Amino acid sequence: MTGVELRQLRYFVAVAEELNFGRAADRLLIAGPSLSQQIKALERDLGVRLFDRDRRSVSLTPAGAALLPHTRALLERADDLQRRAGRLAGSEAVRLGYVNWLPADLTSRTAGVAQVHVDAWVAPSHTQAARVADGSLDLAVCWVRDEDLKRYGLRARLLGADRLYAVSPGTDTGDVRARDTALLLDDDTNSWSSWNVYAEQLAQDTGARVVPISDGGITGPAFFDHVRRSRRPVVNSPKGQTTSLPSDLVRREIVGPTVHWTWSLVWREGETRTGVLAAVDALCEGVGVGDLGLRAPDAWLPEGDPHL
């Protein structure tokens, strides 16, 4: 078996899955005659016939069927070895964009895995997802839905989550039911597209009141002014999670349900670069849906959230 190569094993798996040499060759981006020659060489080196084939059909022999699961397992181990080697190399530059939140230990998590360069352009979630899709970024931390992943050709893993709360005037810091809150929707859809989609669904699902605005007051001093004028506690957006409240306003936990916003790490569906994939594994390893409270009986995530 000294002549057996990993690429030949990949060819074997492709033909076994397609049961058609022409389709397998197209999938592998090689010429049909070359694929046939490589399969014959593999059969010769293994000492068994893997396929029965004629002009009309291709089928696995009993030996081929028996060897197929072992071949897949061997290739998975080879891919894992390559990923681990990439982690040890840690030399590949990876461009990462974000909206307003990053893991505090991002640098330590990715040390020795890849040279992660955080992009200076802080942009909304839909913009960062589009930049990953067009190749301007390799990774992005953003809020996405299943339909966004499908539209942009991206994959996602959970990286973090915020439990949203409400803000109101006065001194009452007691819990408030979601249906008794207000949600601000800004008409600047270029900046607040993701938040508007999220807030509209939260209002639809819980009965919270929607308040249209046009002054960018989803965060900052304008947000606090809206809270002071509101007759209901106002739901705080993820961009305001760490902002200190003025002395005349208080934080109130939202219940019935508890309201969560997820942060996904997204990358291109066809990504093959070792450094990018190793950075994904390093950043998302150990991040559990249950640990972030997303599996609690009263937890709410919008329909289409990839971590629902």
C-alpha cells in the first residue's frame, strides 16, 4: 500500500457517493479519464476491486462497500491533522469584523492559531455579513438569521449572547413583562436593519408596543430621552448593553419571556483556509447554548435565529 495517496481515497469516496464517473469527475474538477486511471491504480495498490462498472452503471463491490466507511474515517482524521497543524503554525492572517461586541479574550483564544486582525470599520450586522460574503472580511461577529446565511452563502457558530433588559425612569427596579415594554424602531434602515427586524418580531410575539423614531435614538443620549418620554419601560438594544445609565433612569429585567440577542461568528460556506477555520474553532470552542441561558424554558429568540 505504499502507493496509496489521500487524493486517491478522496476520489474513491466521490465515485462511491455519485456512482457515476462523469459526475464525480465534475465534482472533483478533474478529467474523467484521469479519475478512472486513479481508481484503477488504487484498486491495484489495495489488491481489491472497488467498483463494478460497465457503460451504463457503476456500483460498489462488496469490498468497496466494506472499505468505504473506513476510508471516510481516515480522511476525517487527515483533515483533523491538517487543522491541528494549522493551529500550531498560527501564521495565517485572518481579517475579522464586528458590530460592537467582541469576546474579551479574543487575543488569547486565537494566539498560536492565526494572526487575527480586527477590522477598524465598525458596521451594522447586515453590512458585516455582506463583507464576509464578498471577501472583504474572513470572519465577522454579527447577528444573523438562517435566511441571511442562505442568501450570503455563509456558515455560523454561536459566539456569545446578550440578555436584553428594559430602561425606565424612577426607582422601580422590579421585573417587567415583555408585553408591557416598548421597542424603538428607527427609520434609518441602513444603520438599524437588523435591530428593526428583531424588534418587530419581538413585538409581534409578545405584544410589546412599537414606537417609530427618526433620530437615531436606539442608543445614546437620544435613547435616554425617549425613555423619559415613554409611558412604558423601553427595551435596550445590544449596542447599549454596557452603557452607564443616567441617575434618573433604572434597569429592569424583562420576563415572560426573557429576551436574548445572539452573536454569531460567520464565515464563507466554501472556506478552506486552515487559519480561518482554526480561528473559528478556537473562538467558538466551549461556547454552549445552554451556558448562555438560551435553553431556559422562558428564553426567547426570534424565528430564524440559527441557534434557536
